[in-house]
Amino acid sequence: MAKARARTTIRKVKDRWKAKNWYQIVSPSLFNNVPVAETLSDTPDSLIGRVTEVSLQDLTNDFRKSHIKLLFTIDKVEQNTAYTQLKGHLLTSDYLRRMIRRRKSRVDGVFDVETRDGALLRVKPFAIAEKRIQSSQKKLIRNVMKDVISKEGKAKTLNSFIKDCLDGKTGSEIYKHCKIYYPVKRIEINKTEIIRLPTVIIEDEKPVEKPEEESKEPSKEESEVPSEEEIVKGSPEEEPQEEKEVLAEEEITAEETEKAEKPKKKTKAKTTTKKKTTPKKKTKKKKEATPE
């Protein structure tokens, strides 16, 4: 009886790993649908709602942005690919510890912003001052943060606002406005959370016309400038004339110097011989006259 029960239990147990399939996770359109990771699951429905954490360095190949973490949630599965949406971003703990030191004050803020396309965001910026500041100064800095973030959120879509947060443009704008009250050392956005997805589809403005105009303008200027071939053709005719003039000047100067040096040497030799001969003759005459 015991052997029969053991056989039935072995038949019932199945290997769950063999029943699972691999699915490739893809980043959202904001990051050009770059493949991020792979996961296992029994059914595609079980994948929906999963969260994956990726650093921005893996998507952009920029080492300077390795401290930024992105959170993606899977919302759709087609065949063996899982499509995601951005949930938010974080800064690593070691990056924050490097900036925060003793005898420095930190100003944190939490603000809810509604974007132009109807999305709702929760933004958490922070500022670091070089010295300890008063609570009144902290309040002013916090109000400046709120005003700048609310203005940018209303004027931009969700994708453009997140791009500015990741690139550090929003932090730099807050820094400019905070200089009036206190010279803050650094301002960055620590965390963002997407509470509500956009309700209206608005395409981001792409500056395509500007680079074309800039490329056309220098072409006109280049046409006015003489080409390299023309410069090369004109150069050999001019060079020998300059060389001839230089050689003629050198020959004239050399001749003048030789003429000026020759008479000087002759005069020096004559004067030296006269001075040496005259005293010797006088001395001899005096010596001859004395013995007589």
C-alpha cells in the first residue's frame, strides 16, 4: 500500500519551471523602447503589475547618471514582450550621503503637480546649504521650490517634465531663484511618483526646423570664403617674390657691415705701433748721453 501511494504522489507532482516561459521587458517610448530585462512566468496575465528597477546608465550609457534609478511597471504583454510604463525615479542612498555632511542644512519638500496633459505627479526635491540656516530661510526656499515646480508642470507634458528632472534642468532653475534669499550649494529632485497617468494625448514639440536653418546659413558663408585650392594656387607665385626681397636686403646689410668693420681694425693697429715705438727711442738716447 505504501509503494502505491508513493507512485501516485510522484505522478501528481509536476516541474513548474518547465511550464514557465521567458518574457522580455521593454522600456517605455520615453526611452526609445530599449530592452531592459527578462522574466519567467506561467501566464502573461501574472506579469501585469510587476515592477522592475533599472539605472539610467543602462539606458543611456552615461556613467554620470548611474546614481538615478528608474521604476517601470508592466501594463501590457504581447507574445513574448512585456511593455512597461514609468512609475517614478529615485536617487541612490550613497549619492545622498556624499552630499549631506555635518554643519550643513538640508531643506526637503513634497509637492503634488498636475501636468499639461492631465497627469498627476508627486515631486520631492531637496536643497543643501553650506552652513546652518534659520527656519525662516528654509521656508522661503521651500516656497520657491513649490512655485517653480508648479509653473513648469502646468507648461509641460509628463514626458518633457520627467526629462527635465532627470537632466537636472528643474534643479538649476530652482537654484537661480533661490540665490535671492540664500546662496544654496545644490538642489536636486530626490524622488518622483506618478499617481495618475495622462488623460489627454499631447505630442511633445520636436525642434526640427532650427538645425536645418543653422546648417543652411553656414553653407552661404562658406561659399563666399575662397576654397583651399585657390589659396594653394596663389601662394607659390607670392612666395618667391617675398624670398627675393628678403635675400636682397640680407646681402645689402652684409656688405655694409663688412665695410664698417674693416677700417676700424686698421686704425687700431696703427695707433698701437706708434705708442710702442716712441718711448723706446727716447730711452736709448738718454742712456747713451750719460756715460760721456
